[in-house]
Amino acid sequence: MNIPNILTVIRVGLIPIFILLFYMPYHWSYVAAALIFTLAAVTDWLDGYLARKLHQSTPFGAFLDPVADKLMVVIALVLLVQHHANFWVTAPAAIIIGRELVISALREWMAEMGARAQVAVSQLGKYKTALQMVALVVLLANPPLLTGWVILGYVLLAMSAALTLWSMIVYLKAAWPHLRPDADQNSNK
């Protein structure tokens, strides 16, 4: 267990605390949940940075880091969908969660094909993630009332969903030579 892996495990451990704070019946619970989510997002960046800087990448970390990221984001989206119960959160959440499922399956399949590098994380994916995290923090920090902050959160979440679709198209285009129906025939030539 190295420092990046410990940070990843901490991020997973923050999930029940995040959920508990989100549902507490106090006016400060929104901000507290948003702060825990922000802490998790910072540890996501920090564990990746430290793993590269300290040359401490491990198979365990390579497995758990994306799982921890997806768990935090999906749980935040599910909480927000339930809490806001409107199209402006539900549609982007469905797009984001659906994309994560498609890209996870695509990466797993491409790894089996020996072409995982074709669907590695891109700069576009990093922008998408940053915008998504900001949108989620804004929405988590505010009650589901139509305020300027919540509207900003809706706009940022919609922009994040658009980038999510765009990045999925980019990944699918990169993988298309391996996905085409005639891919097996071309690889046998």
C-alpha cells in the first residue's frame, strides 16, 4: 500500500460519509456534502499526480482509481436526480452514467484486443471531468430551489453532458477499426 493507493481507498471510504451528510436534515448539510465531494475530487487528482511523480503506479491502483471515481460521480448524480427530480438533472445524469458504462465496457474489450491505448484518457476527457466535478459541487452545495447557483449548476451539468457525448464519440471513432463487423477479417489478412 503506497500513498496514492491509500488516497484512493480514502476516497472510497468517504462515500458513506458523503451520503450521510447529504441526507442530514440541517441547513449546512448541503455544503458539508459538497466539501466531502470536493475532498474526494482533490484526492483523485492528487493520487494520480503522486503515482506518476513518485513512480508508484500499481495494478491495484490502476483498478481501484477509476472505480472510486465512477462510484463518487454516479452516487452524486443519483442523489441529485432524486433530490432535484427534474429533467435538468435527470437527462445529463443519464447521459453521463450511460457514457461511463459504454466507455468502461469499451476499454475492457479493447484491452482484451490488445489495443487499450486506443481508448486511453484524453485531454477532452480531462476537461469533461473537471467541468462535471464543478457542476456537481455547485449542485450538491445548494438546496434544490431555483436560485442562480442551481441554474449555474444545471448549465454546467448540461455542458458536461455535451462534452461527455463528444468524448464518447471520439473514443468510439478511435476504436471503430476494431469494432467494425469486418474487423476480424481485416486482422486475419
